[in-house]
Amino acid sequence: MLFVLDIMYFLYYYKYIQDNKGSQSIMSYQERRTIVSLLTGVAVIVAYSIYAFGRYQAGLVAAGDLKFWAGTMLIFVGIGILASIIIQIIFHILTSIGMAVTTKIRDQQASDKEIEASIERSIGSEMVEDEMDRLIELKANRVGFAAAGIGFIAGLVALLLGYSAVIMLNILFLSFSGGSLLEGIVQLYFYRRGVAHA
Amino acid sequence: MPKKIVITNNIRRLRFFANEMTQQDLAERAGVSRQTIIAIEAGKYSPSLELAFRIADVFGVAIGDVFAHQQEGE
């Protein structure tokens, strides 16, 4: 499912390049990487919801079975980490292919060596993480952390209101996941609108 | 409370006079991504002092020739 999302994004990006031949305004590597992470995060949350709540609604999970929820959450945390590593690797490969295709589209006569040199140059100037990336990451982390914190408070309030620990666990899990998605959205916002030190 | 400082830059002009140096070239020489150079040039990001000096060094000019500042409302 995650791989399909990545392929779809790559096809979209390829079409975007074709539609914007010669244009300088294609999305930056950092923005594309953030979008891929966001898509991965959304896919993991959707998969968790379908699996866990599906089993719960089908009556396969006993009420208050904390072991099931803890185990499922741990498994999906693992799946999330693995998926993001694998998808980032696939994304790097597809980006390199995309760069080769772009070079070929722009210069039909380009030889393999020229394409290779162009990719190496792009890697040097596009994929490098610099001070602006770190500032954006820090600011986005702060927002994500705040969202997770609000989720924790909401979980405690839910317990106080008499909801079960299962509800609290789910609020925690979804707020942490939502916080990481929010982090990605904030990153995209800063890449688009610019970022100030203060 | 001190007034906010607005930082402007001459990077586009300096690139033009440096034989139309590309943003990618400048990014490579300053050791940052092209995205960062685009953001600085558009006034969307103010670089650290260190990066500002590196950009000035690329053009072989003083930092004051690359960046200028004025107080908001001036």
C-alpha cells in the first residue's frame, strides 16, 4: 500500500516535470521528502485504524483488553519506523531516476556520463541538510510536541471522565501520530512561506 | 521596544554580475541547498552570520555589500 502511494507520487512528479519543462518552479527535494513522510504517516494511521478498530467492531477484542491494544500499537510503531526507512530509500532511488529523466527531457543529447554528473551535482545542492532545514525541523518539532502534549492531557481528562484506559491509550497513540503529521505540515508551511529565527 | 529590523539582500544582482551565476552554483559554493539560496534571495529566510559571510566570500565582497538592514517603517 505504501509502495503504491510512492509510485503514484512519482508518476505525478514525472507528469509535473513534463508539464513544466524549462520551468524553474518545481517543488524542492525537501518539500517532496516531507510529503512522502506525510503520506507514509497517513498510511500507517489508516492501516492501524482499519486493523485495530475493525477487529474491535467485529467483536474479536474483549472489552478492556489492554494487552491487545498495547501489542497492536507496538507493532504499528515498528511498521511505521520500518515503512519510513524503506520508503525513504525508494524515494531516493526514484528521485535519482526522476533527475535522470529530467536531464534527458531538457537535453535530449545528454550522454550517460553527463546525466550521472548532473545527478551528482543535484545531490550536492538539493539533498544537503543545512541550517534552514534544521531551523524548520526544530520549529516543526515544537508544534508536533505540543500536539502530542495536548493529546496526553486529553487522555488524562478522558480517564477522569470515566472512559476506559483503552480510550486513553488510543487518544495517546493517535495524538502522537497526529503530532508527527502536524510536524510535516508545519515543515511544508515553513518551506513555502519562509522561516524567521525569532 | 526596539523596532523590527528588515533585512534585504543583493544576491540576485551579485549573481548577475558574477557572470549570471546560477543558484545551484552559489548553493554548492556556500555549502547549503539551492532551496535555502532561493529562500534567502526572496527574503523568506535570514541566514546565520556564518552563512552570510560565506555568501559574501563567494562573491568576493564585504558582507555589507550583500545584505543591508533597515528598521521597519523607515
